[in-house]
Amino acid sequence: MKKRVEVGVILAGGKSSRMGKDKALLPFRGFKSLSLFQYQKLQNIFKKVYICAKEDKFCFKANLILDDKKIYSPLFAIKQVLEEINSSVFILGVDIPLVSSKTIEKILDSYEQNYEAVVAKTSNLEPLCGIYSPKLLPKINQMLEKNIHKLNYLLKSSDTLTVEVNPKEFVNLNYLKDYQNLIKKEKI
């Protein structure tokens, strides 16, 4: 029987420099923030849910993994998560709110322990929607020593399984205009 990944982690420690404000704190679908929306979604799937962020900035009680480095890098955040949890974890970016529970379950159902990572794939890899194993830590450490922070580089140089998913769920909210357009579509 396959071992199920039991921990979900939301990455919410980015600068949000292109957005102009902290996207993790923007309201979404009647929730006070994208963070709360994603947190509650993952609570319906995983035994334990965490948010990885630079500080406790949330308007709700959450299990936190504080990313206390001055470096803004999802790779560094994943390193901290894997070191703290010490088991395979599902990672979800706070800024991709349309990823459905069904898609997450599809990735979880595809998971096999012999892989170092299992990630969503549209026409591209979607590195902030997938499972990461602690087996990746030596590679992550080597990459960080060389100042390489690209998740795609890590995934392409690792034993990674990709899972085809619906590209419509991968609207990334990088700019205020992206967020505003999504909110407009939601109200239609």
C-alpha cells in the first residue's frame, strides 16, 4: 500500500514586489486573505497544514514555519520546510488559488516514494504545486552553495514525476492587474 503524504505547506514568504502589496494578505472568495483560503483548502486534505513565511502576519491562527533568512527564494523555503518536517510534503504557492482539491488529490494519488518530487505539469512544470521529498536536501544544499535558486533546475536534475493537470487552474497572481482580473471573472 502506498504511503500518503500527510503534510501540506503553503509558501507565503515572497516579497510580492511585482504586486506592490503582500499578495498573501489579499482577500479572496469571501475569505479575509489568500492565505486563509489556501489554508482551509489544504486542511480538508491533509492531517497537518503549515504556512511558510518570513513572519506571522496572518489574521488567523496557523501552524507556521518561519523562513527567517533575508533571501527571498522558494528553494530556500522548501529547504527549511523539508528540514523541519523531515518527511515528504505537499507544497502550494499562496498565489495560485484556483488549484482545486481534485488536482491536489490527483498529485497525491500519483505519489510514489521512489520519486524525489511529484509536480503538476501544464505546458510547463508548476513547481509550486507538488510533493517534495527530503531526499532532495543534498541537491538543494549544493544548489544554494552555488547560488542557484531555480526550482525548475532542481526538478529537471532530480527523479521527478510530472502529473498533467488543467492549465486553467494555474493563474498566477504576480501583478495587481492579475488579481483584479481574477476577481472580476469570479464575480461574473
